[in-house]
Amino acid sequence: MPGRIVRKWRPPLALVLGGTLAAVLGVPLVGIAYFRVAGSVLGWAETAWLIGWMAVVATVILGILLWRLVLRPVQSLTGYAQSISAGQAASPPRHFGTPEFSALGQSVIDMGDHLHQRAEHMRAYADHVTHELKSPLTTLRGAAELLQDGGLSQDEQDALVSRITNATSQMTEQLDALRRLAHADATPMRGTSRLVEILPRIEKRYPSVAISVQQDGTVPFPPQTLEPVLDHLIANASEHGADRITLSVERGGMAIEDNGRGISPGNRKRIFDPFFTTRRSGGGTGMGLPIVRRMLEAQGADITLLESPSGARFWVEFHR
């Protein structure tokens, strides 16, 4: 979770600047008036010294206020931004001066947290890809060595070529999944959409699946996000034996339910892990649901797997 600024009452920036300008203008005028009134009583020299000390005190007080309300917040925010830019872990400032600096500081902190999380996600996914590519690379290396040695029959050569083709297809699918994942984490697009706008195009791609809308409503992200999210979920359900899917937009979220084989208790906590799949032999990459989650998180939403008597039931929660 991003750090939250502790909000305390502070004068707005306009009041601080207005007070500073008023002090710059008012102190000399007050000094002149006081000098004329008190000069004949205290003496001109003593009055001048007194006015001088009053000016020094007023300047010190004004400087402390400007440092606390303007300079220190800017320095804290600059230091935090430099640490984030250098890739270092840094604790965000907890206090800011004026409300304007608080809003600016919170925006920078949220941006820094988003960039840090994105970098961590991509680093983790890159590690997963490296691990997943070891198997097809080993296959390619072994096949190349056998072909290089020679002495293989035509059937054996054909089998090796088939293994090479399968390995390269697996590598291509995994790299394509990583590319889609990177795109899923892109800057969120604004807009709204409804299920009736999306379903006709999706139904054409899955003619064997009956897709029904139990309750339609406004989804707080555009069709460019909603369509691929539903496409991934429906494809995943179809691959696991579902031929009927029910969609429902409810208060604060959207439910997606299917009548497929469901998800075993041992796999429920792992379905959103990158590259986790129960269809490895069938060509599954295990990236469908992680991509869906990243796309939704980029739009300020989240997805969870709910308990259901049969099939699978997903809940997409809208946070805005």
C-alpha cells in the first residue's frame, strides 16, 4: 500500500503568500509610524534600535514559517523523488506544509509506489520467464546435439524436428504472454462500458458457449479493457469444460460464473500466479488470469475467486 500523508490543518498556500507579502509591505509602514510616535518619547536612537530588533524578530518568524510550510516540504519531496528515481527504497514524507503541497506530495508518493510495484512485478515475471524457458531451451540443445552427431534414421529426425517445433512454439507463447502482461500494466484508459456493448463480439468467438447476462450495468472502465478481460475469463472457462457462463453487474462489482470443472482446493490460491497452469501438456501458458488481474489493477479494480457449489465464480470489485 502506498504511504499516506498525515493531514493536519495548515494554512493554504495563498494565505501564506498573502501573509508574506502583507508582512513585507506592512512592517516598514508600522516601523515608520512607530518611529514618528515613539521617537520623541524614547529618543530617536533608541526607537531606531527597537524598530530594528522588531524587524529582525519579524523576519525570523516569517523565515521559520516559510521554511516549515514551503521549503521543508519541497526538500522532502525532492529527496523522496530522487531516491525513487535511483531505484532505492525510501520512506515517503509523513507531513507536508500547505494543503496544496500535501496533495502534490501524495500524488508523487502514489506515482512512486506504482512505479516501484510495476518494476517489482516485471522483475518477478522476468524471473518466471527465465525459469520457464529453461525446459524448451534444454529440448532444443539436446535435439541439436543429436542432429549434429548424425546417424539418425528419418523417423528419429522427424521426431526431433517435431520436438524442436513444439519447443519453439512454447517459447513464443511464453514471450507473447509476457508482452501482453506488460501491455496490461499500461496507463489506465478512462471511460465506461456495458456488457451488451461487448458480448456480441465475444459470442462470435465462442459459439459453443452460452453467455447470458443476469443483470447489466455500467462498468467503470472502457470497452478496450472490459472486452479482453471477459475474453480471457471466458476462454479459460471454455478450456476447463464450461459451456454456460453467466455475467452480472452488481453494486460495486461484477460476477462471472461458469459451469465448468471448477478449481480444486489445492489450486485456488495459485491460479493468479504467473505461469501456473494445469494444462501444461495442452499448451497452456498460465498467464491468462495474471494478465486479467494486472489489467484490472491498472484500472483501479481487483479480481478474486469466490466459493461456488460447482464451476468457478469470479468477482471483479470496482474501487472507483
